[in-house]
Amino acid sequence: MSVLVISILLAIAGAVIFTLIGLVSGTDETAIMVPILLIVILLGAPPAAVFAFFMAAVLSKHLTHAIPTALMGVPGDTMAVPLIDHASALRRLGVPHIALRKMVAGGIIGAFIALPTAVLFGQFLGQFADFFKASSGIIFTFAAVLIAYFSKGKWVSVLMIIPFAFFIKSLDTFSFSVLDKHLSISFFLGIAIGPMFTDLLISLSSSARKSVLRSKPKEYHLAPEVKSWSGYFPNPFRVLTGRQALFASGSSFVSSLTFAFSPVGMTSLMGEIVGSRTKGVYKKSTTSLTVMNGVTESTYIAEAIIPLLAFGIPLSPVALGPASPLFNAPPVFSSEPVNNLHNMLTPWDFFFYGAIGLLIATLIAYPFSMNYARKATVFVMKNISQEAIVGMFIGLVCLLAFYEAQLVGIMLTFIMAAVGGLLNRVLGMGSGVQFMVFYGSAFMMAKLLGL
């Protein structure tokens, strides 16, 4: 079977899987993307097909995460949190279906602008690849400090960098003494599921459980479904006004170049900039939602492609989170030395197979979100248990950790998840900081302790 056919089939699979996952509110991109992407890689899919799968998955997830965000006022995932205020304003006006359409149309525009922009910018930065590779240790350390400073925990996150690096290096030394090899999959699986795993631990604790107890089930009120177009595939440029399409295009282009910044931060920033230039609650909210969901797509796509194409090492929050298996998935991919999609795909491959993933996701997730949003939401709320989804991903994590290092891998994963999750939930030390510390821990401990 040719690489092209496998890429199309995997892109279809990624679009279908993550279209459905996007309907489940409150999911975390890293926790759900990393295990599934690792499985695709470790099953032996061609590098080009892996990339097509990833692109289809990202776009599909961020199109359907708009459904619970707009219709129920519940963030579809962590990237949807900045959109809640404007989505809630439109729900109060009785037009959540308009919010949904604007968000989805903006996401489509953002994705197709980000792909060529990221490929061209990645080629330009590739001229400096040798410097970045040679200086990766100091870059990771500096980036960890920078991201920590701008995270929720700020100074406590900065202060915890060295202790957390020591903790990671200690676990690595212990696992090496047992297995005679260094682990990586188990480490970043633990960091990825940390917040989710911590929520489970809190629910099991008699002293901490009070913070998550609810006296009654949440109530959601869904607006009736209103369709204002004929056919199955509405033109996104007709869903938006000319001004909204222009703002979405410009914001997506600019945010595609800021690959080292937080996607959530860029989404909030661009939304506020555009919103401040728009008067009236309805126009401000619809325009801001259009721009923000476009930036959600553009930052995710650019932050995966640019470090991959230019350097081969994960130098962005997305590269350190959901896209991390594209850089490190032993024994298939590694970043030290660089042996991943950076070496295996040309710039044209990134564009071509990325376009395949985006097109297939558009054909599947976009009309689904536009035509069946309310029906799908009702079905998920009535029949799909969020606890079951969490359990499924915990099971996938156990499978992958066992694949890498049997019981040692599973224990290491859950130790990392417990410590990293508590640091995240209690002290505000985000997953991006923790991933940066993981990649820079060897450098830090070598310089400080000579390990």
C-alpha cells in the first residue's frame, strides 16, 4: 500500500476519532493526543502518514470543541477556555448557533493560512538549525524559566524548576539502573496525564474530595437548531462578514509566526486586540470568537511544524505537549540525536501531507459541526460518560508505558503523573514548563551536580 493511500486512511481515522472526542467537554489536548499519536507511530505508520494523521486530528478536535463551548458554555478543552466569555455573551442573547458557526468558520481559515506560513517560516529558520541543536540544553533551560514566569504559578514555578529537574533525573537514574536504558515515553506520558490523574486522586481522597463534590447535577439548556443555508457544506466565507474574515486571516498569519509563545496566551491576546476595535456586544463577541478560534488553529499547526521543519527539537509549547511524539517516540523518533520528521520529510512533504490532513478534517469535521452540532451534543451528554473517556485514556497510557518498560514504565508514569499533576493543579506549574524541564534536566544536573 502506497504512502499516499496510508496517509489518506490515517487522516480519515484521525478526523473521525477527534471529531467525536471534541464533543466531550473538558478534555485536555495533551492527555488525549499523546497516547493515540504514540500508538500510530509505534505501529509503524510511515512518517508522512503520521503527520497527516496529526494534522487531521488537530483541526477536527478544534472544530468540534466549539460545540460544547458555544452551545453549553463549557470549554471543549483547555484551548477553548479563553472563548467562554464571548460564547456565554451570545448564549445570553439567544444566538449560540451563531457563535458556533463563527468559531468553526474562523478555525477553517486559520488552519489553511497557518500551513503555508509555517512551512515557509520553518524553512527560513532552518538556516540556524545547527546553532539551536548545539545549544539545546541552555535553550530548554531558558525556555523553562520564561514559560514558568508567565504561567499561573509564576515565581513558584520558577523556583520549582531545579527541584523538578532533580526529581526527573533521579527517576531516570533509578530506571536506568534497573533496565539499562533511558526512558522517555513514560516520562512525558506522566506529565501529559498529570492534571487528569490528579483529579482522580482528589476524588479518592477523603480530605480533598470536598473540593470536587457537587450537591446536584449541572443543568444545560440548549437552544433550538437553526439552519440558514441550503446543502450540506456551507461556505465559511459566507458564514463570516468580510471584516471578520479579514481579521481572522490577519490574526492567524501573525500568530503563526509566534511559535514560541503560549497558544492560550496568543488566543486571548488576539481576541482582546480585535475585540477592542469592535463596538456592540453582538459584533464584538462574534468577531472575537471568529478570530480566537482561528488563532487556536494557527498556533497549534505552526508550533508543531516550525520546530519540526527547522530544528527537529521541540521548542514550542505545542511541540512539548500534544506534538511531542513527533519529536520523541523511541525507538522510532528521537530528538537527541535528531532522527524524526525533521530528517524524514522535505518542506514539500510537510505542506502536501499537511494539506491532506487539513482537507480531510475539513470534509468530515466542518460539515458535521455545522449540521449536527445540537444532536451530537445531546447524544454525548445523555449517553457518554466523561469518566469512561478518562478511564480509556488511562488504559492507553498503561499500555504504552508497559510497551516501553513493563511494570517499571507504568510505575514511573504514575509517579510522574502524581507529582506533575499536583504541581500543576496546586502550584500552577503548567505542563509546558514541566516538559521543558524534562528535556533540559540532563543539562541542568550536569552543570549543577556533574551528573
